[in-house]
Amino acid sequence: MRLSSCTLANGEIRDLVIENQIIVGIEPASKNGDLDCSSLRVLPGFVDLHTHLREPGFEQSETVLTGSQAAASGGYTALFAMANTQPVADNAGTVTQVAELGEAAGLVEVRPIGAITKGLEGKQLSAMGSMFNSKAQVRIFSDDGHCVSDAALMKTAMEYLQPLGGVIAQHAQEPTLTLGSQVNEGEISRITGLKGWPSSAEESIILRDALLSEQTGCRLHVCHVTSKLGVELIRWAKQRGFPVTAEVTPHHLVLTELEAKNYDTRFKVNPPLRTQQDTEALVEGLVDGTIDVIGTDHAPHASDAKQQQWDAAAFGMTGLEQAYQVAHKVLVHSGLSDWERLAEAMSSAPALIGGVSNHGRIEVGQEANLAFIDPTKSLRVEGNVYSKSANNPYTGMEFASSVVHTMFRGGFSYKDGEVKK
Amino acid sequence: MRHLLSTDELNRETAIEILDSASQLSRLNEDTTRKFPTLQGKTVVTLFYEDSTRTRISFELAAKRLSADVINFSAGGSAVNKGENLKDTAQTLEALGADALIVRHSASGASYNLAHNGWTSAAIVNAGDGTNQHPTQALLDALSLRQGFNIDDGKGLDGKKILIVGDILHSRVARSNLALLPTLGAEVEAVGPGSFSPGCKYANLDEALETKPDAVMMLRVQKERMNQPLIPSDKEYSRFWGLTEQRVKKVPNCLILHPGPMNRGLEISTYAAESNNSLVLSQVKNGLAVRMAVLSMILGGKNETI
């Protein structure tokens, strides 16, 4: 198959030739391909390090299939599924089951994340070695949703994982500072009377874990950074050469705490939305590479869990279907950065961190995992199309550019607005 | 006025209108014929997810004085204990024809959700939501202050300096007054120990009283809302921030308010509570009148929007 006149991330225009799932040629642009891509940007397929697929256990909110469909429609070709399922993905059997469900869906590569501690309880290490060596080849470990708050246990987990070569992805939240917390501590907690959530709860753990990563040599990935000071701590750790990478969610880049002023539970999320100043620091950190990747923290919830008073509603919002559009808005449309940085933050950097070398690059010999972007196709978001849940925070917002096709292993998983059946 | 959710939403004109109406009702409440036909045929539900006998009976009596049918729904022993959520309860009460829900809930924003999420078309009166708002409390405080200062109907609290003392962080009473009293022209300052009142400029109540307030509002220390003790001890709190006899004597013309129930000997001394400057009992009396005024404004046919 010849994809003609593709504009690549660096602006070069080339034909891509695909055979048997593989990119076999990157050739001078022509007009006689099987698909005319002359009006499209073609980027390496996106890789999400932070997805909640909810299966097994919470299939009323999402399944591996519906999450894969949402991902494909958003330009993704690989995603990492968080461990907070039921049963928890803290053993080789469960992670293998999730990986197999991903293969059966066949729309994106589903890579399970293993729990750091048994049952996400923060007490005893899970079988990280067995998960690492299982068919699911787990490379990222996280208790996401919960922070591994016990410093000694975190140090042990890092010491244990370091020789294997895995990554610890930490949800940084000092629990004693956030008992019952609901929204950012500051203006919004004052307006709403909802309990404040200080950013120091996050920053103190980021600093602690950065020090532990330096001491143990274990790679640390800081999930969903939300604050200006958090970005500065990561910048400092990287300057010191600590093995630290960081992620920001689409929602923390464009939404602020003020969204919560009317108690609209779509905007209830952990960690909470912060201030305008924080979003600006996050964008700056993303532009200069302090923050390596955009990870969605796609967190679907059935309507019952959200149609509640704020305190009782579930934390989380979806992101897979709009993450690219947010990335385009803050990096490219804003003029602050460019397509190459977008491709890096959405694809090559997460592929490197997660160890999926068949994603993240457009090169001869690489698996053909591609996202096709129409830079001028604007879209007003009317909610999720493929995710099973409706907790989409972007509903009503308009974006300037859209994903039009996605190619996974040489075949279209999403084409002309339709996910492959 | 369709709902009463927050004193943030009240402009000066509407607030004074409520106070004037309450002031009139409070005089009528002294008469022997104390029942008015205003809400005949209307159904009012007190929907209380938190225990509060004082507020509930005040609202109940207010609705009954206005001839409404009143149903008391309390979370204990109801469907709520069987797992029913707020939305379903609201829809059930709507199906039974409730015209107004008077709501007390532990979650901040619960009343806002009921009013704006399309779960019910009943009018919502917030009777206290979490640490957020308790608007009728602030209105009754304002009415008590206006009477205490001998200010005429039709006027606000212009130029008066009011100190709110204590657990600002956990107090919907403080929050409601911090929004309402400045709307009425008063100068309001919230003070207390730093863990209760972040950013407070004074080390103790003596320093705060040197600003010569016209009134002090002592808040209840709400131990039940603290995840962990935010003050070292009752004794230390009382020593630094309690309205003791000596402190009352330093500000002889200062009016004293407390929303009740009082922790005597902790935030307020018996001397202060029972002094001539104490408005505590007029607050209770005005509570009834303010709630009657609010219910008649919301359900009685006037259609102002705020």
C-alpha cells in the first residue's frame, strides 16, 4: 500500500510504502498512491502511558474493546492499562488476561501496567518479577489511584525493580494531606466550600521519589503532574541527572479549578484541576521537555457514579478521544511549539518510556503504526463517541484540528471517522 | 427568587427585601393570630441528611405558620439507609408533588446540584450544605444585627464593623456571613487561630478586639468536622480565642452573636452569652421570621429572579 504525499512531523513530504504491517519504503512524494495524504500530517501512532480500561471488574464503565475503539479514534496505536481493576492487576494471570483481551479487540496494542503492591494496598510488593516475565511483558508498575506513600516500601520497590529494568509510575499524593479533599486548595475551595487539596501533597512525594530514584537507580515516571512547583522539582531532578520522566494530562493543560464552581462533577478529578498559573507552567514544561509525555488518565465512569453530589461522585474524566486535539491546541495551534514536539510527547517519548519499540517512529523496517491528522478539520465536541462513559470534560469545546485515520500494524483501525468493526 | 442556595447570589435589594419582610413577620408573630394562608395547598419537604433539630423545627414551624403541608424526611431510617442516592430521593419527592425542598446535607454543593441538575423542579432552600453555605442563618444574623443596632427597615448595615471569630474553615455560617454582610454595607473580618482562619492577622482575640468591632460573631468549634484536631486543646482555644468575661468587659458596647448550639466555656462564656449585649435569643426568634419570609418569597407567587 502506498500512502502518497504524507507531510511528516518535520515538514518533509514523502510517500510511505507499507507491506505486511511494515513500513518498507519512505520515498519521494507522488500523486498516485492508494491513499492521497496530501492534505494530512502523518505522525507515528500515539502511545498512552495512562489509561483506565476498567476491565476486568468495571465493565459498566469501559471494556478493553470500547477503550480500544476510543483510543483508535483518537490516533492511538498503543496504550498502557492501569492496574486498578477487579481483580487488581497484581499477578501474571490478570495482566495476561488484559493483554489477550487487547489482542482480541485488535485495534491498539494493549500493554498492562502491573500493581506495585498487592491489591493496591500499599503494604506488600506484588509479584513484579512474574508480571515482568509473563506473556504480557509488563514494564510499567503503578498503584495509580493510590500513592505508594510509605517511603521505605517505595524504596524497596525501586530496589527490587531496578535490575529488571522496569519503570515505577507514581501517583504522587501524600494521603495525610488529602483526607476528604475534593478540589484544589485555594480560590475554588473558598468559593465552593469543598475541602481543599493542597498541591504540596503532590510536590512532597515528587521530591521524595526523585531522591529515591537517584539513590536506587530505578527509573521513576511521575504521573499527571499538576502544579508549577511540581514542574520545577522535576526540572531540578532532571538537571541533576536523576532517572526521572514526567507526564501531564490533557485536562490539566487546558482546564482550571474554576470549572468546579458549579459543582459539575465531570470536573471532579484526582489530582484536581489547579490554577491558570499552574496550567501555564505545565504547558511551558511540556514545550521545553521537562514534562516528557502527555498521558490521558482516561478514567471512564458510568453515569450513576457521576450523577451525585460532589463529595459522593467518582473522581476522573475521559481523555482518549480528545487528547490529540488538546495537544494540538497547546503545542501547535498556540504557536508555542511544533509538530515534532507533539509527535514526541504523544508517541516517541511514551514509546521509549514504556519499552514499545515498534511504536513511536516512522522509519523503514518499523511496524506501520500511524496517526493521520487533518490540521484544519475543526470539531465541536459533543461527548464521547466510542467510550462507554459520558464523563467528557471537553463537551461543548471547539478544537481546530482532528484525527481522521489511524493505522495499526499496517491496517486501518480508524478510517474516515469510523472505527474498524 | 426561584431558589435560595447561597448568600453569594443575593444582591443588596433582595437581601433587604427579605429582612424587611421578616421584620414585619416577626412583629406579627407576636400577635395571637399567628397563622397566615400564604402557602395554603403547597407542600414543603424538609429533607435533612444531617441531624439538626433546631434548624429543622424552625423551618417546619415557618412553613406551618404559612399554612403549607409539611413533610419531614430525615436520612436516618429512610430509603437513604437502603442505598438510595440523592437524585432518586429528589425524584421520588418530586413525584409526590413537593413544591419546595428544604435541604440539609453534609456535601458542599448538594443544594446546588438539586436546583440545577434537572433532578427535580421543586424550589430548593439550602438549610446548610457541608462547609459551604447556610443562607437563612446569615439572613437571621443580619436581621438580629439590624435590630441590635436600632437600624430602620429598608436599610443595610452600612459602616458597621463585624468580627467573625473561630473555625472559619469549617463554618458555613462564616462563609454565608462573609458573603452577605458586606453586601449589606458592613465591614467584616474573619479571625481565629491560623489552623481555623488561615491568614489571620491577630495572635489572639484581645488583639482582634482592639479594632473596636461593633459586633462579634462567635462560631461554634465543630469538632465533628475535623479530620484531626486543629487546635491543641479546648483550654488553649478558650484562653486565646474564647469570649471570656474579661474580654466582654473590654468592649462594653459590642453586640454578641452565636449561631448555636453553644459550647459554653469554650468559644463563649456564660457571661457573654447571657449579657445584655447578647443577641443569641433574638437570633433564634428571627430565624423563624426569616424562614417565613424566604418561603413566602419563593413559593408565595412573587417572581423576582436573582
